[in-house]
Amino acid sequence: MFKERQLSFKSDRDMSRKILFLLIALTFITTSISAIDTSKTTNITIAIENAFSMEFYTDQNVVYRDIVPFTNVDPSKSIVYPDGRAEFDGKSDVGVVCKSNAGTLWYFKIHAITNPPLTADKLQYYISQPYDRNTGAQADGTITQSPKWYPFSSTPTSVFTAGFHDMSNLPFGTLITINFALNPSGLNAGQAYSAAVVYTMTTAP
């Protein structure tokens, strides 16, 4: 009787082992089935258009665009400002926005083309540190000369060199503001004078 009970106990234990083994096997099979996977790939290609441009900018503090008038010039003064302008009025005559995504160094140049007898040096310009319109802070580029009045040249003169953030400055660009003045000495009453100021954005120094 004692031996029969031992055999029965042994049989139960074997059965438990078999059940445990079966459960482990089923778990393994289930795990293996759930881990089956397949995949496909979509390749994305990106081509960015080149942007390297200039445009005029105006607001309540930037007065003119492509025409800057000097009318009723007082010949007794050594320096005359455009119509409606005054020294330290907090405004600028012209604003030029330079935009680039080229990621390369660029330069902003200006020069004046005058109709005789007017000469380029009779016109003067003033440029202060430009603005990064993406941040609202000053641009990290460098103006070539300290801010003060300089006579125009008849050949392109570099006045600003782009900084790191200016080299890729989309979407809003770098704003360069320019003021103009005229030295009327030697100019005759009744004579019409005119000039064209040329702005150049270039990668050439």
C-alpha cells in the first residue's frame, strides 16, 4: 500500500512536469509568433532652392525705397538731409533686406553713379550695425567702418561683411539701414542734379 502511494505521487509529479513543459513550450511558440515582423522603406530626398536676394524694406522708421528726394536745398549748409529728415530723428532713409541660405560668406557693397556736374563725393552715407530680423537683435556680421558719415565712391565699396548667422538667414533676412546726406557746396541754383545709389550683395570680397 505504501509503494502504491509512492508510485501515484511520482506519476502526479511527472504529470505536473509535463504540463509545465507544455506551458513553457506554448509560451515560447506564442512569443515567437508575436515577434514575427516585416518592413519596407520609403526614402525621402530633399532639394532646397537657392535664395540669394535683396529687397527694399519700409516701416514707420524707414522712410524711402528707390527714390530719395532733396528739394529746396539750402546752399549755405555744409550738410543737408533728405526731405522730412532731421539729425537724430531716429529714422533711416532706406532699408535693404539681404536674404541667403547659401551658407557662405557674403558682402554688402554700395556706390553712387552721378550725372555730371555732380560728383559721387558730394553725396554721403551713414550705416550703423544691421539687424537680424529673425531674432530682432543686431546681426553678428561686421560693418567695414565705424558708424559716421562717409563720401560715396563711384566704384563698389564693401560696407558690411556677413556673420555666421547672416550666411543662412531665412526667412526674414538681415536688415541694413542707410542714411543719405548732401554737401551742396559748389552746386548751382537752377541746375538739376541726380544720382543713382547701387546696392550689391555678393560673395566676392
